[in-house]
Amino acid sequence: MTTSFNELEHALNELEYELQRLGVWQSFAPSDEALASSEPFALDTLEPHEWLQWIFIPKLSELLATEWVPTGFALTPYFEQAWVDQPEFRAVIRVIRTIDEASHLC
């Protein structure tokens, strides 16, 4: 596993920690219908933190296990906009930025 893959794995763990620290980490998954949204970031059915927990983290973890991830994605702009009036999410955005940057190195 390359350094960038290790960075991504570490950042995913940090992302989970930050979501838990904020108290938005959920014990129960949203409905199957909510998770099946075809909208980007499941805008129509999930909150941004739910998308991270239930879709992004599991999918990227799965891809890291196969040692393949998409490169050069940019999630930060969406989350900066989604949480523009919620400064408590700054640490989460910082971690997302780290994930974006590491994805450019894969």
C-alpha cells in the first residue's frame, strides 16, 4: 500500500472520529430508499454527515482494501457550502480537504 493510500486510510479514521466528536455519528442506518438516492451526495435524502458516514466512508474503505481509488476528486467545495453557517464542522472540512489532496496523489 502506497503512502497516499495510507494517508487516505488515516484520514478516513480521522473523519469518523470528527463526526463522532460532533455527535452526528449515527447508530442506525437511514432507510434503504434514502441510501439508494441517485442525486450527488444524496442531496434529496441524506444530510451531508449521513452521506459521509453511510456512503462515502464505506465505499472508500472498500476501494482502499482493493488498493484502487478514484483519483483527483474534490469533495471540499460541496461541504464548505453545505456547512457555510456551521463552524463546528471546520475540523471535518479540514479532514475532507486532506482526503481530496491525498486522492490527487494516488
